[in-house]
Amino acid sequence: MTRIYIAGGPGSGKTTLAKRLSSQFALPCYEMDLIGWENGVGAQRPLAVCLREVHEIAIQADWVMEGGHRPWIDELLQSAEQIVWLDLSWNIARWRLVTRGRSKQIVLVLDQAGWHTSQTLAVPDGIHLVFLPPYSPELQPVERVFPLTNEAIANRRFVTLDDLQEVQAQRCATLQDNPAHIRAVTHFQWWPCMHR
């Protein structure tokens, strides 16, 4: 019996490691995003569906599963023989996230604050900058998220940049597990609903 659960943040290499272990040891491989979201990226799937699919995986003799922490993975963690935690610095993970889809097009939306513009900026191929109209914070709901993320670092001293990034990453993980809290400060009533 071989049951391996691989956890870590975005860009940590969970999927790559899971697929390699699956290939090397002939284990069925499962991705958490495909359980939690329609087609892995769409609308969140019902809790009962996630729990049922997790149970069906957990009772199998052999598997490798990769994903972040979700409230419905307890049975997998209890069934796993090995739990692998991939803990990379944010600099490496960020580089991986940006470069893993070199053929993909990235649209980066920016406001027109003076520190977001430069005449000398060399924008890499595949990255497209789109500037919002000036003085239009309602078009950038993420601006309202910053006070939530800053709560963890406000009025604190950090010895190294890595220490600061670790605290900030933990705060972001906490917020990610509480989408209603984020929605409460970012949802404008007139904002169009997006169905993925």
C-alpha cells in the first residue's frame, strides 16, 4: 500500500512531484483542484461532492494526491502513509508561477499611480500591461484587500525579508481559506458576476 499526500503553496512543485511519483511507482495521481473546482478552475464544487470524492480516493490501496489545504481533506491526511510538505521561498515560487506557462499570455492590470509606470520598463514577451483610468479605485477591488493582508505585518519589525514574506504568506493562506471575508470588502453591488 502506497498513499502519498503532497502539500505546499502555489508554485512549490506539488503537481510536478505528484506526476513524477505517479509515473515512477505506477500510482494513480489526483489533483485537489479537480476535486474542489469545476474543471479545476471554475466554480467551487459542493462540499458533499468533494467529501465523497475524497472518500473514494482515501479508501484506495494506492494513490498520490497533491494540493493545498482544504477543509475537506482530513480523510486523505489520515489515510496517507507519507505527507510531503514542499516549502519553497516566495521568490522561487513566484518565478515558477510566472515562467511555468511561457507560452501563455499574461495580462497585468495596473492603475496609473506614479510608481506603477516607467518609461524604461522592458516588458517581457507574453506579458501585457493594461492601465485603468486614473482615479478609479472601484475598478480595482483588490485595493480593498491590502488592509486585510497588512494586518499581519503592521507595526512589526522583521529581521529578514524572508521573515516578512513568511508572515505575509501565512496571512494570505488564512484569507484564502475565508473567501467570504474577502468578498465582504471587495464585492461592489454593481460588479458583474463572473461564471467560470
